[in-house]
Amino acid sequence: MTKEEFIKKYCEQTGIEWEKLSKLRVAIICFCLDQRCDGWMLIPNDQASLEMYERLAVIFSLVV
């Protein structure tokens, strides 16, 4: 699933317009490895969350 497909699906399921949601959330690649996962997740759209995600991505790349 592409990022755009994930966002469209999320917005359709929740009834929230992406223009409004994108001020609060950002879609990023998910590392959970759950087979039911679409491969993306939404995290808060703030500097602290983005920095934490970047650190976790580095750690994950070292483990896998």
C-alpha cells in the first residue's frame, strides 16, 4: 500500500479530511512487522515525535 492509499483509506474510515488531520498527524513507514499492518502509521506532527521516530528507525535498521 502506498502512503497516499493509506491516507485515503484512513480518511474514508474516519470521515476526517486530510487537510485537517495533516495539521495534527503525519503518515510514516511502520516497522511493526504485523502481517495485518498496511505498512504505515500516523504519529503526532511535532518535532519531538518526528525525532523519536528517526531514532527508532535507526535502531530498527540495526536489529533487522
